[in-house]
Amino acid sequence: MSTIERFNEHVMPTYGRYDLVLENGGSCVATDENGKSYVDFGSGIGVNSLGFCDEKWADSVCAQAKKIQHTSNYYYTKVQADLAEKLCGITGYSKIFFGNSGAEANECAIKLARKYSFDKYGKGRHNIITLVNSFHGRTLATLSATGQDVFHNYFFPFVEGFVNVEANNTDDLKEKLDDTVCAVMIEFVQGEGGVISLDKDFVDAVFSLCKEKDVLVIADEVQTGVGRTGKFLASENFGVKPNITTLAKGIAGGLPMGCCLADETCCDVLGKSTHGSTFGGNPVCCAGAVAVLERLTEDGFLQGVCEKSEYLRKKLMSLDGVESLSGIGLMIGITLKDKAAAGVCKACFENGLLALTAKEKLRLLPPLTITKAEIDKGIEILDKVLKNNT
Ligand SMILES: *Cc1c(COP(=O)(O)O)cnc(C)c1O
């Protein structure tokens, strides 16, 4: 039996998958079981921030695995201290909780915000405002937080206490930001929702209204964080600092990790025994994350991300089938003129280019280390697919 047949017989059918078994990665190109190669414009949904199997990253992960691969959180490890110190240094946050995924990072943020309010004001101030068309994860609480009705099926009852406000609608926000609310949770660029940036005016309104009412701002930077937008955090593009920021996807270069970063107002709210995770802050994953941070803080690295973004966006706009682009940095939504994104994405895959979709758009999240030559190769394939009439 083939890999795909064995897989489908024994793995739950929760994903629509392409018929592709990836076997090896090297830089920003991967190869399948038959040796066919694929240029990577998806980075495993924004995860492989340094591409596949970056040598320094692999060295530091392997070295840590050979020293100690896990301890319980009853003990300390040096590598978790190194990572926490580095990450706080880069972002200006005070303290971090380590989990294993984006959804878990957001669960931590939700619990933290509710406890912050409970400790200070008592019961009844537990609601969290999230935005229409947001995406915050697949656990019950984060599904409930997600502002899209298509996610609110089958699994009833959902978690109470989430109120949706229309993105960029300040009047709607003002109306719903009452004294039952403890936090407002936003994505600066809605990723799964279709790569849509928030307006600067709306972001400013969120921050000033929340400050006025002692309501925490939570930024879900699971997709936008860790250099994706050309800044370490997407919030830097808007000149604001949320009380809480969550990171996951790109943080450990391919290993599972979710981080909930809190500022001085709320970094000590989650005390002993209020939250935890067996695998959270795993030393091997921390070693991967330290390698990612070391690369991203090298001189000129993030400037390079901005330059690559400009280069790629210019090339994309010169293609016949492209109507317009959205997003920031190397988080790119493409509105196509007359072709459906899903079909184009599939044809790209057949021609050796890995891309993504988000709603009606083609979505690109290339590794931050992608080269101009690799961009050219990917653009060549996309151009061919867009020109093809079938
Ligand atoms: C991917 C994503 C999540 C969920 O992350 P998981 O690691 O799949 O749990 C949450 N929020 C945003 C904005 C995301 O893009």
C-alpha cells in the first residue's frame, strides 16, 4: 500500500490534503517521495520561518536533544531562561507563559484577562470582545472566540463570554465595550479571514478606549508575529503595544511552541497552579526558538524581509491575472482577476509551487529566508499557472 493509502486508513480525515508526501526539505525547496521538487511559498502555514532544515537551527535543536529533551515544569532549564530573556528583550514584554500551539497561547491569554479582571473587580466582567471574521484556534474556547459562524457548529455548547465587533467599526466597538468586558482581542492582519489589515484609526480607538476603561488589549500574533510583517511584531507597524501578545507558528522554526507574553500590568496574574502545560517550554523547542531569534536579530535581517516583500509584491502585480494585493510584509493576500484561488493553488502544487489560500484569496507566507532567485522561480510557476486557460 502507498503512504497515502496507509495514512488515510489510519489517520482521521480532518484535513483536505493534496496528494503529496513531502520527504525532504532544503532551504526553501522541498522534495517528495519521487524526488520532484517544490518551491515553498507557504512555509507550512507560516511556521518554517527559516525554511526547511536550516543548518544552524538543526544544529542547535540536535545539540539540545542530546543534552536533555524534556523535564517537567517542576524544574528549571537554562535554555528556557535564555529564550524567555531574549524574547522579553526583543519585544519589551515582562513575562511569558510557554505552551505548545497558537490555540493554547490564546487560551492562556483568555484565562489571564479574565483573572486580571476577577482579581481587581470581582465577578461579571468576563466578556471578551473579538472581531468578526477573526480566527483564534480550534479548542472550544478559541473556537468560541473566533468571529465566524462557520466554526460554530456541531460542538455545542460553546464557551460563553465572547462578543463580536465588526473590524474597523469604531461605533460598534463603543457600543459593545461596556462594563461586562475585560479584554479586546485582535489580529492586526486577519490571516485565515483573508489577509486583511486593520485600519490604523480603528487600532488607535481600541487602544484609547481600552486604556480608559482598564480593559486589556490582547493581540493574537500567532500568524503575524516573529518577523512575518517585516517587524518582529505586527503591532510595531501600528505603533502600539498590547497588554498581551500571543505568538506561535513561526517562533520555533517548525517545532511546536506557543507563547503568551504579558506586560507589567498583568504579568503576575497567573500565579502558582492557575495554569500549566506538561510540554510547555520544552527544551528542544526552546533551542529551536533561540536559533530563530538569533537569526531574526542579526543586523539587517528584518530589513531584508521588507525588501523581499517589496520585490515579491512588485513581481506579483506585474502578473496578468493579479487584481490586487493585501497584507503586510511577507504575509500576502492575492485577489485574482478571473480565476478561483483554490484551483490556482492546486495547479501551482502540480507545477511545483506550494502556496496557500485564505477565503477567496491566494495567500503567500514564504519562509523569511527565501532568496530572490527562489522568489523568481516561484513567480515563474505562478505566471505559467495564471496564463493557462484550463
Ligand atoms: C494558526 C492560528 C491560530 C491557531 O494556532 P494553532 O497552532 O493551530 O493552534 C490562532 N490564531 C491565529 C491568528 C492563527 O493564524
